[in-house]
Amino acid sequence: MAYNILLADKVRSYLSQLPSLKIEEKKMFRGLAFLVNGKMCINISGDNLMCRFDPELQKELETRTGYLPMLMKDKEYKGYCYVEPCGIKTKKAFEFWINTCLAYNAQAKSSKKKA
């Protein structure tokens, strides 16, 4: 699946304004992932933003415009979601999702490194 290059540029531009973060881009989940300080934080999947957030916020975030649960093999992944374009069309909404992901990144666990 191709990813929205304009959305990727928008995320890249926003993250570049935060010099304290180590940003790495990697093709992942059939899209483009933004790893922040070595941990998957945000992903562009098609036209959607895939977000990693504090699972404790799941119920609250489910009510937001554009929210879609992340499903893999018919299993919902807590702490992950997709946000459709309608949920990130304003600057305020876009920044809300990016900042929600960044807030969780500090406490998120890194993936195990492959041997």
C-alpha cells in the first residue's frame, strides 16, 4: 500500500521543529513509520495516520472524529489506532494526535531487536 507523501511531509515538518527528538523514518506496516527516540510513534498508512498512544486513553480517543481501531487478524490492538483524513484536517486536530503520540513515546517500550 502506498502512503500519502503530503501527510508524511506534514508529520516530518512538525517533528523537525522538536530538536530534542531523534527521528528515524522506516518503511513499516505497509507505510512509513516515524520512530522517535528508537520507538515506533507515528505511521502514515495510505491516507491515514496510524497512532501509538497510551492504552489508558483508548475509551476517550475512540470518540474523536476520524478514529478507527487498529485491527490485525481480527484482533484490536489497544494503544494503536488509525485516524482518517477527516480527523486531522485542522491544524489543531493534527497537532492533538501527534502530541498524543509523542506524550506516550517517553513511556512506550521499544520493540525487541531481531538477532
